[in-house]
Amino acid sequence: MQKAITKANTLMEALPYIRTFHNKTFVIKFGGNAMIDSSLSHSFALDVILLSYVGIRPVIVHGGGPQIGELMERLGKESEFINGLRVTDQETIDIVEMVLVGKINKEIVSHINANGGKAVGLSGKDGGLITAEKLYLNDKNDASKKIDIGMVGEIRSINPRVINTLDTHQFIPIIAPLGAGEDGETFNINADTAAGEIAAALNAEKLILLTDVEGVKNSRDKLCSTLTEPAAEQMIDTGEISGGMIPKVNCCCKALQNGVSKAHIIDGRIEHAVLLEIFTDGGIGTQIVHE
Amino acid sequence: MQKAITKANTLMEALPYIRTFHNKTFVIKFGGNAMIDSSLSHSFALDVILLSYVGIRPVIVHGGGPQIGELMERLGKESEFINGLRVTDQETIDIVEMVLVGKINKEIVSHINANGGKAVGLSGKDGGLITAEKLYLNDKNDASKKIDIGMVGEIRSINPRVINTLDTHQFIPIIAPLGAGEDGETFNINADTAAGEIAAALNAEKLILLTDVEGVKNSRDKLCSTLTEPAAEQMIDTGEISGGMIPKVNCCCKALQNGVSKAHIIDGRIEHAVLLEIFTDGGIGTQIVHE
Amino acid sequence: MQKAITKANTLMEALPYIRTFHNKTFVIKFGGNAMIDSSLSHSFALDVILLSYVGIRPVIVHGGGPQIGELMERLGKESEFINGLRVTDQETIDIVEMVLVGKINKEIVSHINANGGKAVGLSGKDGGLITAEKLYLNDKNDASKKIDIGMVGEIRSINPRVINTLDTHQFIPIIAPLGAGEDGETFNINADTAAGEIAAALNAEKLILLTDVEGVKNSRDKLCSTLTEPAAEQMIDTGEISGGMIPKVNCCCKALQNGVSKAHIIDGRIEHAVLLEIFTDGGIGTQIVHE
Amino acid sequence: MQKAITKANTLMEALPYIRTFHNKTFVIKFGGNAMIDSSLSHSFALDVILLSYVGIRPVIVHGGGPQIGELMERLGKESEFINGLRVTDQETIDIVEMVLVGKINKEIVSHINANGGKAVGLSGKDGGLITAEKLYLNDKNDASKKIDIGMVGEIRSINPRVINTLDTHQFIPIIAPLGAGEDGETFNINADTAAGEIAAALNAEKLILLTDVEGVKNSRDKLCSTLTEPAAEQMIDTGEISGGMIPKVNCCCKALQNGVSKAHIIDGRIEHAVLLEIFTDGGIGTQIVHE
Amino acid sequence: MQKAITKANTLMEALPYIRTFHNKTFVIKFGGNAMIDSSLSHSFALDVILLSYVGIRPVIVHGGGPQIGELMERLGKESEFINGLRVTDQETIDIVEMVLVGKINKEIVSHINANGGKAVGLSGKDGGLITAEKLYLNDKNDASKKIDIGMVGEIRSINPRVINTLDTHQFIPIIAPLGAGEDGETFNINADTAAGEIAAALNAEKLILLTDVEGVKNSRDKLCSTLTEPAAEQMIDTGEISGGMIPKVNCCCKALQNGVSKAHIIDGRIEHAVLLEIFTDGGIGTQIVHE
Amino acid sequence: MQKAITKANTLMEALPYIRTFHNKTFVIKFGGNAMIDSSLSHSFALDVILLSYVGIRPVIVHGGGPQIGELMERLGKESEFINGLRVTDQETIDIVEMVLVGKINKEIVSHINANGGKAVGLSGKDGGLITAEKLYLNDKNDASKKIDIGMVGEIRSINPRVINTLDTHQFIPIIAPLGAGEDGETFNINADTAAGEIAAALNAEKLILLTDVEGVKNSRDKLCSTLTEPAAEQMIDTGEISGGMIPKVNCCCKALQNGVSKAHIIDGRIEHAVLLEIFTDGGIGTQIVHE
């Protein structure tokens, strides 16, 4: 009985959060270890289902991960990267699309639906959700030149109608970050960026990026649990934030500028990371907030 | 962090129940110690708010308790009982109505609203909710005679429209068990009975009676955690269930016969009794089920 | 037959008013003799029902009257007044709430429902309708001091959602003028003030105050049938309006400033006073209008 | 003031009827003197507007009257009748349609709208409201022969969708009794019959036929204020009801058989005949009721 | 089979237009030869039905034409014109109304409904659609004088509620250009003007005027297939556009100024003129566009 | 101009079909050559868009085709078939899912959206659309044994909610025929069967199977343009229908038994085959109808 009472008290501690976030939209970027480790991806699926049942509206955007590389390799296709971006010829984009939409997206949908949720998988091409155009890299040696790395795209516009349609009927949208060009061609989109722009288009309460690190750390390697947007940008300018964390922080800052209330960079390697972030006072990882 | 993870796991254990009871109506009779003890009534208010936020539709019917007797006494009005029923002249029904509607009902509403819920108090007279007529007792000595005990009523019909109206807009109805006679006169109604009939009229998933005992006990004084409706009725026939428990069990059985899925007699002296009943496998107290 | 034709003609005379006020909200403060005299309160109930059937939306706010004093006295509780306001300790506010919500409100609801209307009683605490805070009186002798007269409140905000919910489903809201403080405590609110602020929150067409006088009279004791808001305020400044009429006129003026179209101070001692005001050209009592 | 109070009392007497007929549909056949006499048609327009404002749903079907004959004559077209039915060649039906739809219907619409109602004129051809086919008369001399009297039709089906569309948006439908044949040709339909069938299709509460007589009279020339449907049919069989009253009574009986609650044959020569029928206990004319 | 494939290709060519105009409103003035020639009016009815089935919302305003003159003549009533406007005494307006509403309007409705559409005829008097006032002509000889030509009206306001009601339920409104004065009197309105103002009130995509000429021609008698609004106005100023074309072009320009996207003056003498205009690249006739 | 008129006439010929099929659902199985040949798949996309714009509700189920085999081969995975069914181990089902969902489905979606439609791709696993279980083959040699061919499934139930949700908001659902087992595992489903069962679940007007033959032929190799369901079944019994046509005809017959109005087996090798079937009198291929 004592155990039961402890349980009841725990539910009670969640009540203020449930109340606050009722009917709010959370856009969650799902990627990294959380997506590969079966125990983590199981706990993630349950977190998402719980959110949807307590009246929060989760929208999931997932990344790609090692499965793309694996299939590339099996098909004897060499991976080439420029500035950390995969050079993506037509054959590569086909492989990317098959893995993202036909494998990873479906695994997430299966996981959620087998546990009682009602997920529906979408590609950014479905219902005109993501319109994209070719991304050209700047050539560091020659400012007048642009480098073409193939079917890598940047987002031109988001049409959230299909998300809203599903959401209104209590389906949970799971989105593969691909976009359609003007002639229907497929572009690969960075998943963090897609999550940020979708969060902005939906006026989301929270943008949550699951990563494989604890959060944003300062120069003394200490986790920053809260950063204002200007502070975060300054840390990029001063080099305190560096490497792969830069685009993630930039993505959060842009989302905040476009109407999202809070952005979070959290550690997806912890079970139930999403719940912990949402339902505890301290939260986990780093939150970036309006000044 | 470990504590947080335990917390997340507890939330996860609640998920199957939240899923099962989503959009279902629970009619809860609130009375006894739970209503008098301020800590218990606080925990009850939180339970109700939590239910409403996770998508369950709570409808509360409350009893009267000692406050009626207190005011009677202060006003120098003697209480008289026949067969356990208060003889209720016009002055008494006025006092009963003032205490039930103007004091107890409002305390419950205040408690819930001060903690973030959206309760609305109703008397059975509001919106034609409970239509009643005079209850006559049988005279044990003379079968041809009926005993008039004043403004004590039995329910003729329930019109749940005002409950549904409030419920659809996410208000939590808190109901004082009074009914209106044909000419607008006020009748006092037994709160368990009112809860049972309202549960039937709403096609509720559960009827939950909060009491001051552990539940239904058998002849060896052992708590019965589950009883089928016929078994419960047989226990009344054989005298195993006796005294004040008889009308409560009868009320549960009648509700089951009229479309309610399950009825529960639970111990309101335990904090968060409602949550414990709903969100644990074993539940607490006694559940009475269809055969 | 001639009688019948006269009757038809009378209905016809009402048509222009019915047309004009279709779908408009009228907030009516019910109090004074009209509430005590059974014939007057019967005629008032019928007026309200008729309004609701011809497509006008009545919202009733009622006062307290002698019944509070009576119960105080029976309970041996002495009444104390400062500046005409009842000093209201915790015991007093409990008595006030029991009488307002559990007796007077319910009598009005019963009256209307027994005659075919669909009234639902509300306290300002239900559904967060009236949020209040403690009212401090100025100490005339010492400007730096405030006098605490207990649980007498002033309105901080009106949340009309529960009224609109009931109204949309053709229920008639009957409101007891109590408000909830931040921690759920109960405050007694002046009924005229509550009616005025609710009228403003609902963008009502009319605010009608039933009183025990003919209306506003000028210095020659002549009834003013129409006053502009500035004229009314000037009459207060010049002392032409005095005593208990001042707060009523102030309340009307404030309602007009906050979006109500017209305010009326009428004589509740006349049977069907509300109908007479609404369905005759001259109206009765005093109307206060925008300049 | 006394006059005003009498007025209020009169409104009060109407309340029970308003309550009873709230949201009910009344189909009213408007014809005869009421349509020609400008004072009567003015009072009829006001009656209809009042009904619509107090929550009753009036649907008007009008007849033709002398204006058709007048235009026929002015155009040098001779009128010919067989069994009281106008022989209707193509030129005649054109004249009938112009007068019914372009003159009489529009006068009724104008009258209502100029007095604050929201009428919309319809022909039975609009929106597929009345589908008709040619009516052949039996030849009394030769049972094997049928007499063709041209574009006189009988109703095959009613599609009330356009009425319901207008009604839901509080427009008052005014219907000219013409029907469309399979190829779009126009048929003239008896207005009483059209009213009866439309009342049945709408599940109307009342069918009211305005006539130029007091009502149905028995063999001693005494007005029958109430007749059961079987009694009315028997009176036709025994010849007590005769002449032009036969089709009217038949029409009422058929409407009752098809779901209408009550049918009335009333004297349209009395001002406000419709109001008198609806808002007085005795009513006027003859009501035919289910047994 | 080849024929079938050609057919499929033709449908395909229509697709881009169907897509572009989906859910858009087209107000079409129907008049001239198209209304008199039975083959043309048949093809017009089919065009309108097709538009409504492919998701375009047609609203038809029709003119009068020779039928008014014919009936005038048959009734021995002389026609008199001042500045091209018919002098319209009370008898004349009655004839105009009978012909427009009772004959022409009904023929169009019949035509559409017999071919599977769902048309509903309206006069501008129905549902308060067109409010009008008397039009006075300027006296050329005496600027201080106005010439009264009777019941010829100009539009004061359009209330499109009845059109929207019908439209929402997929009925096709067919409108006779009459308006109601303040006291319900009938005014004859120019049909082009009525179409233009209705198009503006509905925020129509297109205003299409069917005429008996090819379109607007320039001084070398060459058809202008596209004109900007300023260009069209200049051509009026320079006299290049003259005679009966002036009011039509003015009407188009005014509609464009009031929110209509494009206006078209097309040749109603061609079968399926409306379809040809809408579903071909070149269109037919003259389109007038925003600069 | 003559060409334009021919065009208008062609549109007119389509009108009766558009009218008849308005708001009806057509489930179309897309497969075979039509899916591989880029010109055919372009014409198919346009057909689907046109249907959706003229008010018909297309639902597309697509097959797999050679692309699965190609990827199998490239990955060095040998294809094995028993009774024409692919033996499907876990690696194979992953490949099947990637190709069906991540490649073929997305190509169809792209095609439709790039041409102005609003398609959304679904797998049968999304939103719980197709629940499946393992299909066991009968062992011809040993009736007591079942052959396990891996993740090939048969349909247990269809939950059309996600289709209806998309459909109501005018999205066109494109469905890959995969189903989810009880534990979320993926099953490959025959596309014809999936189309037939979805058509039944949606109460579709038509089931259309695109094939690589002209239609059903009789023993003299003559195309049967119409077959009743019993006739079709008899032709299977007598062997007149044989080979791969048997399951297609069975699928059609079952759909008819479960509420679909008509089933069609048509030649997908013809451009605009769907349009030709729907918008011509003769149709193409074979239609199977209720007796």
C-alpha cells in the first residue's frame, strides 16, 4: 500500500505540468542513440503516447542515423561528405528516402501503435508539408562560387495543414525530414532544422532536440541548465559553443525568434528523457528561453 | 536523477489506465471522513483535477455529513430519525439545502478551482437535473399504512443535459443531492442513490462510492476485492452483508443493471483513494462487476 | 372574441421590441421587495421565462436581503455595519454564502423551473466566474489607514465562460454575488456591482436594476425617465442624487462606459416590472443612456 | 400604467403557448380574402413575423385568387373550368406562374420584409421542392377515359431540403404552389394540397388553412370547434361536410395520417386569425385532431 | 478508342482551370440572345451545372429582354424611354416583376434543374438581398432639376446572406434584378449593375457579362482581348468605347475596384460561351484586369 | 474557335458522369505497367487529380512490382516463391517495406503533388489502418500441415479512420499494402486484396483494378465488357477464367458482396485508363456488377 501511495504522490507531482501544457504542441526531434538503442526507443515511444493521452500534442521529427550508411555500403555506394553534409546524388537520395521513410519512420510508427498510440508517418513531401530548394555551399576559396552537393535542400516553406488535420483527430504525426522541390524532386533536409521550422509553423510551446550529449556546456565543461537566446548566441560568437552543437543552438534560437516559447537540448541517452524534461522542475539538459 | 527516473517509471505505469479510461465518465460519491478531514479533501480535489486533465470525465455527487446536524443544533432544531432517515419538515429541508448547496458544495468547488480545476456546483434542482417525489416508508406494524417523513424524496427521473453541457466544455460538475418536486418543492435525496442513478443516466464507466470502511467484508471479516453482482446480492440475502453496507451494495448493483460498467466501494480515509483505485492493478476496496 | 382580438393586438405591440432585442443579453439585478414578496417574485420568474422564449438572453444576479439578517439573528450572531457594509468575519461569510447560494438562489431557480424555464444557479465561485480580492475602506480620520471589514470583496476579473456555456444551451444563469479569492476563500460582493461588471463582460444590451423606488428623482422629486451618463454624474456631484441611489447610478454609469448599451433603474414593486420596462415605449423608472 | 399592466398580463397569457410550440414548424396556407384585403394581409404578415421571433417556424404556402383571372381577362384569354379545376394550356400556365410567383408571392415577401421579417419566396420548382405529374380527371360518363385539363398537376414527391436550408438560417419560406415535371415543365398545384404535403414532409406540428368561412359546420350549421379525424371523415361520408369544404378536410386528414400533429381550418377574414388560433385556449375555427 | 482518348485529353486540358478556380465564386450576368435562343440557353444551363459540379460557385443574375415589352404590348401599355431607361409607373413595375420573377427567372431555374442542377430563384427582394432607392435622372437643360422616371432604382446596399446560405448548401442562386425600397416597394434595377455589385459583395473571382457582341473593340474595330482597368477607362474618355458598351465597361471597372479579381465581357451568342471563357487559355471576348 | 467548341462539348459529355459520381469513393489499385512506364504513371496522376477536383473521392492502393526484385538482387538476396507468393524472411520484409513505402509510394505522392493534387502517403501500419496476421499456405501433399512463408499476411481488419480523416480535408490517400501484426511486426499484403477490403470498409462506389491485360476474356478470347458476380464465379468454376485472373476476379466478387457497387478490371497500359472507364458510356475493360 505504501508503494501505491508513493505512486499516487508521483502522479500528483506531474499535475502542475499537465495543467500547464494542456493542449500545447511539442515538436520533438528524435535521433541519435535514442533511435538506435531498442530500450531507449521503446521508452521514447511510451513518452510520446503518454503526452498524447494527457492532452499534450506531440509532433515527432526523426533523423537518419547509421542505417543510411549501412544500406549505402551494402549497395556498394561510397559516402562522401563536404562540410559534414552528405553529397547526395540521385541514387543516394533514393537510398536516403527509402531508409528514412520506409524503415526508420515505420519503426517509430510501429513502436507507438503497438503500445496503444495512434501514430501516422509522414514525409515532408506528403500533403505539401515541406517545400524545399537546393542548398548550395559557399566555396571557402572563392566567394563567387557555390558548391553543388546534390539533393540536399533548405526549407522554403512549411504548410502545416496535414499535421493539423491529423492532430485534430488525435493522430500523432511522425515526420521524415524530406522536402519536395518545385518539380516534385526529393530533397534531404537536416532534421534539427526541419523540427525547428515545423515548431515555428505550429506555434509550438516547446522544441525539444534529443542529442547524444548532456546539453550545452560552457567553457569549464559545466552543463548550462538555462540560457537566454542572446546568451546562447554570444557563446557561439565567443567560441564557447562549438562544433556540432552550433547548428543545434542556432536552430533553437531561430525557433524562439519565430514564436516557439522554449527550446530544449536534452540527453536522449537517458530513458524517458522527454518525460523527465517535461515533468520535473529542474528538467534535464539545457533550456534556451526568451530573454 | 535516479529519483526522477523512478518518477518517470511511475507515470509509465499509469499509462495503460489512462489509455483505457480515456473519455470515460466516472461518477464519484464523495462523503464521510474524506469530506471532513481537510487533508483528505485536499487530496480528493487533486485526484479529481488529475482525472479531468488526463481525459477522464469526473462527475462528483457529495453527501451531507455532520454539518447539517451542527446547524440544526445551533438553530435549536431537534433531529429525529425513522429507519435511519431524517424526518424532514420544511424548516429542516431549508437547513439541509443551505448546508448542502451553500456550504459543502461550495467548499468542494473552491478546493478544486483554487488548485487549477474548473468545477461548477449544481443542485439536483438546477436545469431540471433531478426530478423527485415524496418517499413514504412502509409501516412495519400495518402494511396498509405509509409513514410520511416529510421532504425526503426518491428519484423519478434524471435529466443529464446540464451535466453534459458543462462536461462538453470541460467543467467538472459537483452535485448536491437534492431534487425538485412537481411544484418546485425541494426533496432531500440519498447521495449514494443519486450518484448511482446519475451514473446510470450518463452510461458511466465507473461508479465509485467513498466510504469510511475498507470495503465489503465477508463473514470472516476478510475484504472482498471483487464481487460479481449476483454474489453481492446473495451476500445480502444470507446476511453476510448487513447494516449500512446494504444500501451501498444495492445502489452499486442497480447501477450495474442500468448500464454502468463497474462499481467500487472504497476507503475514503486513505489519501488519494480515487487515484489508487483507478491507477493500480489491484485497486483498493471492493469492486462489484457484471457476472 | 373582442377580448381575443385585443390580446392579439397587445402581442403585436410587443413585436418591435422582440425584434430589436432578439439575441441580446439583458443582465438583471433582482433584489429588494421583488425578492421577498411572493407575488412579485412569481411575476419576475414569468418575465424571465418569457424573455428567454422570445429570444432574449436573461442573466440574473440576485442580492441578499433580510434572510441573511434573520439567520444571523437566529444563530445569535450580531450584525455590524461600517459605511453601510456588513463587517464580515469568517462565520458571517459562511452564513452569507449559505443563505445566498443555498436558499435565495435556489428559490429563484425553483420558481423559474417550476414554471417551465430552464434555470441553473451559479455562485461567482463556480467555473472561476468572479475573481475577487479584499476590499479595504478608507479611514476618514487617517488617510494613511485602511479599515479591514473582513470578507467583503471587490471584483478583480470576470470570466464569463460558464455563463456563455449555459447560455448557448438555453439555460438561464442565476448568479449569487460571491467571488473567489486567490486561495479559494469566499468574498461577499455587492450585487449591483456584480451585475454591472457581468453586464460589461457579456457586452450586454441592457443592465436592469430592480429597486424599491420609482427610479431616479430630481431635486423637485420628479422622476427622471431618461438621463444621459454625464447628466447622471453631474446630479451626483451636485447632490441631487444622494444616499443609496449614488452607488446604483455609479454602477450604471460604469457599465455604460464598459460597453453596455443602456442601464435602467426600475421599480421592482410593480408586477412584471421587467416586461413593462422592455415592452412599452415609455418604459418605467429611469434609463441612463450614452450621451 | 394600468394599461401597461394589462399588456404585461396579456403577454403572460401567451407564454404557455410560446413554450409549447418552441422550435415547432407550422405550415400555413394563406389564401382567400386574407390575401386580397390589405388590412388582413398586413395583420397576417405581422403574425408570421411574431411567430418567427418567438421561436416558432412558420412556412407559408399561398394560393392564387382573383389576380390570375384578372390578368387572363386583360390578355383576352378565356377561363374554362372542369370540375372546378381551371383548364390550363401552356399560355394559361405561363400566366398562372407569372401571377403566383411574380406578383402574389412577391407581395407577401415584401410585406413581411418591410415589417422586419426575413422572408424568401420560393416556387415549388426551386431546389426541386415539388415534383409533380399531370393530373387526369375521371370522365364520369366513361370510366375508361381520362380527361386531360392541361398543366394541372398532382404532387409526386416533396424534397424539403431548400426549406430546411432557409429555415435553419431563420429565413421564412413563402411558397407558390407550382411543381416541376420530369422535363422541367410547370404544373399548377392546389395550394391546400401543397400545404398539406409540405406539412407532412416537414413533420409539422400544425397545418393551418386560412379560409373565408368560420370553420367546419355540422348539419345544424353549428361550428365544430374540434373534430377527430375519423369523425371528420364520417361527416364527409354522410354528406354533412360538402362542397368546397370536402377537399380542405380531406387535406387535413391526410396530413394527420402523415405525421402532422394537428390541422386547423380557420377564418382568415378575422384580423390576426393565426395568432388567435395559436395563442388562445379556445382557438378559432375548427381543429382536426388524431383520435 | 481514339475518340475516347481525345476526350480524356480534353478533360485533362481543363484540369488547370478547375484547380485554379476551385471554391471561387463567379457572378454571371445572363442576358441578350443567350436568354432568348433556346439552344443557347440550354448550353448556358449546362455550363452553369458543370461549374457547380467541378467546385466553382456560380451566381447568376439575369436581365429582362423582349418578354417585358411583349407583355406590355399585349396589355395595351405603351413603353416610354428616357435616356434608354424605361419610364416605370406602378403598373409597369408590376409587369416587369411578373415577367422577370415569374417567367424568365423560372425558365432558367427549370432549365438547370431539369438537367440535374439545383437552382433556386431569388428576387433582389428576397431575404433583403437588394435594398434600393429611386434613381433620378439629371435634366440636361436645367441642372437644378431631376427627372422622375418612376420605379427605376439604384442599389443602396447588398445583403448577401441569403446567397451565402444557399451557396453553402450547394444550391445555385438565380437572381432577378429587383430591389426593395424602404417601405417594401419594388424597384427595377439594371441587371449589369446588380451583377457587378453582387460580385463585389461576394468578393467574387470573376464577373462575367454575356452580351450580344464579341467584346470590347478599339477604334480600328479590333477586339481587345485584355484591357487594364485604367486603359478601359481611358478608352471611354477618348470615346473609343461608346454607346451601350460604356455602362458595361464602367460596371466591370467598378467591380474590380471593389474586390473582384477579373471582369469579362463575352459573346453570349456562342454556344458554351462561359465554358470557353473559363476553360481555354485565350478565353473569349474581353477581359478587364487590375493594372 | 471550332476546336474550343469541340472542347466544350467534350466537357459537356462528362457532366452526367460527374453528377452521378459526385461525393462517391473510388478505390483504385494502381500497379503493373502503369506504375513503371513514366508516361502512364503521369497520366494516372492527372486522372486522380481530376477526379478529386470534380468531387469524386479517389483512394489509391499501389502494388510493388519489379523494384523490389531489383533491390533484392542488388543486395545479393535471392528471391524465392511458393505458389506465386514471395517467401518473406525478416530481411526481405525490410526490403519490401523500404521499396513500397520509401520509394514507390513516395513517387506516386510526388507525381500527384507536383501536378497540383494533395496526396498523402500511408502504409497500412499508419493509424492502425490494416491489422494483419500471418498467412499459412496449405501443403498440397499433407493436409494436416501448413507452410510458413514468413511475413506474408492476410487482413484481419481495416480501420478506415485515418483515410476518412484525410479524405474529409480533401487529401488523397495513397496506400502501401502493408499491415501491422499484433506486436507491431510488418506483414506484406497482396495489393488487390488490400484494395478490395479497403473499398468494402469505405462502402466505395467503385473498385478499379489496373492490370496489364484488356480485361476478363471468355473461352473464345473475347473481352467480356460486363459480367454479373455469379457469372464471374461460374467462369472460374468452369475454368474459363484461369491463372492470375482468378484472384483478381475473386477480389472483385468479394468486394461486391461486402457493399461495393461495381468492380472494374481495366487495362492500365492505356493512357488515362481511369478517366476512360469513368467518363465514357462503354467504359473499358470488364465491369463486374451485382446480379
